[in-house]
Amino acid sequence: MNEPVAPAGEGGLVRVRLDVSYDGTDFCGWAKQPGQRTVQGLVEDALAKQPPGRSVPRSVVVAGRTDSGVHASGQVVHVDVVPHEDGGSRVPVDAQGIPDLGRMVHRWNRILPADVRVLGARVVPQAFDARFSALRRHYRYQVSDAPWGVDPLRRRDTLAWNRPLDVDALNAASRELLGLNDFAAYCKPREGATTVRELQRFEWERLDDHLIAVHVSADAFCHSMVRSLVGTLLMVGDGRRPRPWPGQVLESETRTTAVAPAHGLTLTAVDYPPDEELEARAAQTRAVRTRP
């Protein structure tokens, strides 16, 4: 059964949200690049072959552009389409010309390779923006501190760390970084972009004898921020650095070189406000922030 259709926007466009999962191992990141295998390239190819309307724009909008090797279980994208005016789609359409998105998801996944899946699709208001409407993004990073490395079945999404890690020390040091701060020391700089972010969660837990997961949430992340945070804290967890050190790095605003490898990182979810708050949230996100 079709989702309720939101009113068409400017030019009669209808906005569709896709929830996407992928194993980032064999991708050169999300963003489309000439001659490279990317998640965006494959998703747009599937949409072009089975469009959810009469046309698909040149690119989709994504909640977070993941780097090469980074995974996602909760990535979000949006795409604007022109509805079928005459029901000319090869699948049933609703009163506004949008095909049955449940069937479209099935068709897209038949086109996509096994390391990319579209988990769901639905029509959303025109004010919805996968990137700028997001309230927060959630990441998980997994580490094995087993002396023999990492379970072979987990080698694609878990970092092997050959030193025992103290979860209590990790959490104590991580709490000092929470809140609204300038994370210039933990980001790869981009000209004209702010590095002020609100880190809302930075929590480590031991899942079993040798497997640790760290959960990181923020209103937004700058480039390589999560991996830099994890790489720095791991040196506290194994005793090579004192607990105050990550906070001192933060205050120095001098970029750390302790960046954890990409393959342990997964984008797990993106949160959005209620529909009536989408436009205000996007405007707030677009505003350049400074630290109080």
C-alpha cells in the first residue's frame, strides 16, 4: 500500500526519502567520482533504470558523505521526482502519479549489488532535506582488543587493537569532550567550513570479552571527526596517554594525527524533527556556528 503523498513542491516535484545500508569495504566512499566504484554512483544508476517518477535529478542528497571503507546501516538520502501524469509507470501509481514505492524498493535491490540495499522508501514533505534537516547522526565504531586480533567474521567492520583497553578510562576521558566545542583538532579542515559541533554522546561499552563498541552522536560531524576522536581515545584506553590528554588536544585546536582506520566505523542512524519543524531545522543547520 502506498504512503500518503505530500503536496507537490515547486515545479510539481515530489520528494522521496530512501533509507540505505551498505558494506563500505569495496567502495571509494559515498560521493560519486569518475572511474571509481561509489555508493552514490550505484544508487543513482538504480534510480535512473527504475525511476520513482518521470525524471530523476542529476544527484541525490545524502545525510552524511561517508569516506572510503566506512559502512552504513542507517544512511538517508532524498530525491525529487516528477510524478507520472498519465499513470504510464510499469507499476501501479497513486492519484498523484507516484509508483508503489514498496515495489520500487524491490526493483532497485534487484539492480544493486549485494553490498548496497535500499531498506525503505516513502514520500516526505518538500521541506525535508536529508542533510540539512537532520537533528543528529549516530555512529558506531567497533574494536577488538584480543591478543590474537579480530574474529575473522568481523574483520570487515572491527579494528584489531593488540593492547588491552580500559573501558572505564575510555568513558572518563570521553565525557570531557561532550557539548558544544570547536573540534578543529579532531577534523580535517575545509576552507570556509566551521568545525564547531555539539558532541551529544561518546560512550564505550564492552560487548564481550574482547569486543568493544563506541557510540558517537552529534548534531553534525566534520570530516574525519569520529575516526580522530576514536583514534585519540584508544591511546588513553591502552594506557599510553593520560586521561586529560584528549581534552588538552581539543583546547589546543591543533589537529591530531591519531585517526582510526575507516573499516571499524558504521553510520547507524540519522534523526529528524517532526514535519512541521523541518524547515526551521534546515535554516538553523545552514547558519554558520561559533563556539560561545
